[in-house]
Amino acid sequence: MSHGKTVSIVLVEDDDGHATLVERNLRRARITNGFMRFRDG
């Protein structure tokens, strides 16, 4: 169900390999939302 709003995903991960893995799996799941990565909280 779409409500016309764009939702961005915020990823907080300091490990580059883990961040890449999360992004890859989001794309494999066909999630097309944009996301922002932060290296620490």
C-alpha cells in the first residue's frame, strides 16, 4: 500500500563490509528506497 510518501532508510554501521552486505541484501529484496549511512551513532 502506497501513501505517496518516500521513506529513506537510515543505516548506522561502522564496518564497511557489514554496510555493503546490508545494502546488497536490500537491493536483492528489491527495496528501492534511498538510504543514508552513518558510521557511528
